[in-house]
Amino acid sequence: MRGRIGRWAAGVPVLAGAMLAAGLPAAASPAAPGPGAFPGAPGVPGERPSFCEHDQRGGLAAELFCAEEGDLVEVRIGDLRPTQPAIGYDQIYYKQGRYTLGKDDVNKRFDDWCEANGQGGVEDAEPDATLHDPSTFTCEVDLGDETDDDIAEMKTFVVGPGGVPYLTDGHHTFTSLLEVAGPDVRVRVQVQDNLSTLPPSAFWQRMKDEDRVWLRDADGSTITPAQLPRQLGLDTMNNDELRALLYYTRDIGWESTDTLYAQFRWGNWITANPDIDLSDWDRADFDSYLDAVRTVSEAQVELDPSDVVDGEYTAGDLGVLDEWNDGDPADEGEFADLSTPYSADKPGKLAYALEYKNTHNLD
């Protein structure tokens, strides 16, 4: 698809100018050709010629016009467009607690950045290390030495019309990094697809058909693509409490799969399930939160993998576990880790979240 627009964008003005110079009327100028009129141009109706190597703006958009599936592209976090309207604030609060109140030898923010960048975890960091300067910390995997497993941990985006990067995985990770270090942090993201030749209406239809966009808000209402936030962040994205709760039930009632927006789908299942009573759930109380985690996760593992959870997605599609807490008793395994209080040397995720909320007087 590279180079297809050059003959049209550059040729028509030259040809029109030549005709005018020859005294021919402007109406004699040729009309814009339809799809497939140029050799090598996109032949699919509704597609536009590619701007690859013909965009005059330079910068990220010009690079993304030429991006191919699987490419690893460095982006500014603030330039990534969300494909969902909401996030689970309590998941972000865990990361903020870990980043600002943490007890790790090396701050967790560097570990998350290294993993997102395809470089494993963090190895060490200088005392004044900053995410804005990767030379101040060292990741476990050098650039160029990434394995398939390392790359599999990277977040993904789709190149949309105008060369805009639409994030399809990593909203919570990148929001967490943005909240602690600002939008100018740069990190590599993997290209999932390049749909920059599609006009907006066709682009969003394709995204919906392939389940790469989530157009339901935290209250369950349907939104349009135009209502999606234009940037990641707690001040731009709404709070989905159930989405956060499902984060804490992971590896207790379900495990991660390749299905996008799995926690949102589990959240719809909770809302539609009258047998799950969360009326006493107090998001500021540690024991109450653990009770909510247990209530939901125990209900999850009662499902058969073939049971429909949301739309066409079954419990098996969404990673339901065969046994609660993966077969471990409550005082072992993931539930025991989650139950670890902040006073411990290695607090659990929930303890970090609630400590951060308490410290900053957050709901």
C-alpha cells in the first residue's frame, strides 16, 4: 500500500495547471478516480489510498501510516486514544499506591514500564531514575533481545484514520504510568492492525465487528465512538466499579485470556445476575471489599465453561477457573495474597489501593 497516493496527490495539480496554461477550461480537468483506478491502489470499496511516505506532517502520524501488523512503535502515552469510556479506578489506585507508597527495592513503576516495553521486568534503577529517561534504569531484557513471550506482554493499538493510534489493550497500565509521570512518557506499543485507509464510519464499524472497541459506559449505557475520551487519565475516563472488582477476582474466579474487555463482560454478568448481592459492598473497607471479591469469584466458578456470560461469550471464553482460588484454600494462593494487609512487608494489591485512597481522601 506504500506510495499509492503519490501519483494522485502530486499529479492532479500539475495536470490541472498544465491544462489551464494551455487555455483549456478547468472543467476539463479529470475527476478524482474511484477505488482501484490506480495500479496497486486499494481495490476494496470505501478504502482510501494510503498516505504511507506521502504525509507531509512528519512525526508519529506519518510513521503510523506505514506501520504494519506486529510492528513495535514508540509512542507518547498522551497520544494514545482510548477505545473504552471507563476504567476501574480502584485498579489504578493500587498502582498509584504501589508507585508512591511502595515497599519495593526498585519502584514498581519501572517494572511496569519495562514489561510494557517488551523488556521483561526492571533490573535496577538509579536513585533519581525517571520514566522520562530510560537510561536511568535497566530492564532485564536488552532492546533487540526480546523473546516472543516478552513481546506477548506488550500492549496493542490499531492505526486509525489520520494515523491516530487507538489503544486496544493497556488502558489501566498506561493510565497508571500517566498519572504518576504525566502524558509525555514514551513507551513501545505493538501494532495490532493498520486501518488508516478506512474512512471513519467504516473504521468504527470494523472495530465494532472485531470487538476492538467497548461502547458501553460504566452505567451500562451505550455510547457512540464520538463520545469516547480523547486521552487516557482519571480526569477523562469514567469509573467502573465492577471493572475494578473483577481485577481483584482475577486468578481467584477467572484467569486472563486473549479476549479483549473480559472484565467488562464479567461486569455485565454481575449486573444481570440477581443471585449476586453486592448491596453491602463498602469500597473503602478492606474486609467488605474482600467479601465482595469472594462473593463474585465463588459465583464465577459455579459456572460451566459453556454457560453464556455476555453476548456470545461463554465463561470458558472469559477464562473461568475450574475451582475457586485455583483449588487453594482461602489462606493460601491468590486470595491469601490479596488478603495481605498494608502493614505486612509485602502488602496485597487491595491493601495498596485502599491505603492510597485513604491517604488521598478518595472515595
